[in-house]
Amino acid sequence: MKKINSNMRVAELDTLSDVLIRMYKDSSAAENALSKDTNLSLIMAEVEKLSADITTAIKSDRVSSTLDEADIARDGIIRNLGDALTGYSAIPVAAKKDSAQNLLAVFSKYGKQITQKNFAEESSLIESMLEDFGAENLSSDIAALDGVGELVSELRTAQDSFNKANDEYTKASVNRGESATSVKKSLISALNDKFVPYLSAVAPLADYKDFATKCEAEIIKANATVSGRKKTDKAK
């Protein structure tokens, strides 16, 4: 039986390990030698734990990426808002120029530099800025400048999205263990150094043959995905 390609992506390995675990549980449900095999049971218990760990690690990595994306989105809106107000304040139309200068005075209390603050401090400053822009005496100024009201609304939405992503990140961090890459190494080792060699040894036995054949087919299919990706990369 071939071993698992170590270049497999963490998500691919997660899927493969889930499939192997499910097939083991289905095969061991019957009263046969496989179901009573203590050695195989211990190996699969280790694989199942590592498979659960890598699933958790992948989720944590994705949540972290989502938080970064949410921060980038709100930073972009802040810059656009600053640019819009600066532009309006320079045009030779008195009404619009006055409105822009009123709003720019509020924006300047915070400035584009708030995008360089840590997540918590930036969030606090954005909430304060949005509260300031919500003042009744500024509503006519915002309405006078095309696009500014939309940008303020977009910033509110972006900040709400960031808050949601941050809550998810905090929740995931509490349960976070090793990184997905670190767990991948342990899972590959458990499968290639324990599971595959053991199953290869018992595969000729009647009670193991069907399970071993199915596992081998899944490993071959997963490895083929890695090989196919390498060929595609070389062709580019």
C-alpha cells in the first residue's frame, strides 16, 4: 500500500483522514477480527484525534484570515472618505466647500493614521468617528456631498463586519491548539508510519481485505490530486 504524499494540503489531508476514519468505523461495526484488533483500534484513535485537531486548526486559520480581510476593508473605506472630503474641500463651489470643511474638521480628529492602530484601538476610534458624523448638525453637510453619506454607511457596515469577525476570532482562539501545519506533520506520521504499514501487513487476511482495498483506493485518489496539481503548476 502506498503512503500518503506529504505535499498534500492540510484541507486535503483533513478530508482523507475523515474518510479513512469513517470507513474504519463502518468496517469495524461487524463482529470480525478487524473489530477486535486492539492495535488497529489504538492507531485509529490517534488518527481520529489528530484529524479533529487539524479540523479545528484549519477553522482557526480561516477565521484569522477573515479578520484580516475585514480590517483591510474598513481601512480602505477610511482612506476613501478622507480623500473624498479633502477633494470636496478644495473645489471652488462655496456650499460644497463649506460642508466639506465642516466634515473634514471632524475627520481630522482621527485621520487616516487610525488605520495603523491595533485592532481594538482602531475599532474604538471608528465608533467615535461614526458617532461624530451622526450628529444632527452635520446631516445637511453629509447630504450636500455626493458619495460621502454612502461612505459613512459603508464604514458602519464594515465595522459591524469586523466586530463579527473579531468575535469569531476570539472564540476560535480560546479553543486553538497547534497550527494546521504542525498538526499535519503529526497526522501524516501517524498514517504513514503506523496506519499504512500495519494495514499493509494484515491486508491479505479475509476480515481486513475489503477495508484495506477501500483505504488504498482513497489514498491513491488523494495522492493523484497532489500529482495533478504539480503537473499543472509546471505547465504554467
